[in-house]
Amino acid sequence: QVHLVESGGGLVQPGGSLRLSCAASGSLFSFSAMGWYRQAPGKQRERVATITSGGITNYAGSVKGRFTISRDNTKNTVYLQMNSLKPEDTAVYYCNHQNLGGGDDYWGQGTQVTVSS
């Protein structure tokens, strides 16, 4: 059973930075693609960034150049470094873990990020 635990969310002023972490257990982490998604109130969940098992990254246009996704396979952890945060980045951020068995992907419980002065 894959278990994901996110941390690092909080309240930050516009222009500030936060780093989210997602620790995985019970998984073939190093072989799995990982990602960060977010959902703002009244909006659909959207992809923020993904990283393949080989380290290839992909970003939504709205965060490109400001956010960086990375992974540490020795710690079974994926990170999202968020810089130059904007109020529109406010959302619940979810960690996503590829299901190598072909079923539904795994999701974390979410961590709230609020960007406000």
C-alpha cells in the first residue's frame, strides 16, 4: 500500500518562497513518475509539475520559471520549490505517485498554500 505524506505548506506573502515535500512509503518510488497538482476553491484540480523516474521535468505554463520539481530517490521524497509566489498560486497542493500496476494513481492528503499579504 502506497502512502504519501505532504508537508511544507503555509501562509506566505506575495513574492515569497515555500518548499513542499512528499514522502512516499510502500512504493517502488525510484521507478515511478511523480507530480504535484493543485486545486483552488471552485476550480478543477490542475497539474503543476511532473518528474519522470529518469528526472525529466515538465511544468504548467503558469509556474514555469518560478517552481522547480525535484526528487531524492534515497529518501523516497519529491519536492516542489516555489519561488516568486503569487496570490493566484493559493490552493491545496497534492502529491501524485504513478501507479506502475496500471490502476489509479496514488494521491497525498494535500497541503494548503496561501499567498496573501
